[in-house]
Amino acid sequence: MRRCASNKLTRRHGLLCCIELFKALSDPTRIRIAALLAQNGTLCVCNLAVALDISEYNISRHLTKLKSAGVVLSERRGQWMYYSLAKPGNAVERSIQRCLKTCFQSDETIIADQNRLSDVRCGQPKRKKQ
């Protein structure tokens, strides 16, 4: 079991762990990252950087906070780091992940992020057909 970043309790139990979850999601960039992961599954850091139009360094910093709160999981594949949402461990996490997947589908910012995401492949923009 993963542990809550702020104490020795498992992340599945306790108010303190829910507080860490909400703190991690309290930043607009981290909400955008979590929404893209909820809607698209596993994504590479470079894909997230292009989709959100911010540097890989800044994306990595936000992902570190999400990972320490137990929101995301990471996996190295060669030179690339891939991230996905962690399996929800309780009803609060399940509800949040459901909302991330569905509640932001009509949000203009998330739609723009999705459009940029559909035009990239590991840091390389797809070539537009002429």
C-alpha cells in the first residue's frame, strides 16, 4: 500500500491523506494534468508539456507533487517517463477521478489542452497533412 505523504497512515484512510489529495489538486496546472491523465490514460512528460504549453521542468515539478500525494504513478520507458492516475483507494478518490474524466470535458482550457495533445507524439508535433 502506498503511504500518505504527510504521515504514516496509508493513503486509503484518514482525513490527513484526503487533505494531501486536495492540496495536490488545488493548483490549476495540476488539475489540468490530472484531467488529461483521466481522459487519456498514460501520458509521457513531453506530451503533457506540449499539451499544457509549459516546460518539461515545470510539468515534472507538478507531477512530483501529484506523485507524493498518491494521485499519479510513474513508469520509466527508455528515456521517457510516463504517468497515469493511481488506482483509487477509497470513495473520495473514485469520485474525484470520475469528475476529472467527465466534469472538465467541456472546459475551454481542457479542450485546448486536448487539441494540442492530439497534435504531438513524444515531443514531436505531428505533421499536418497538406
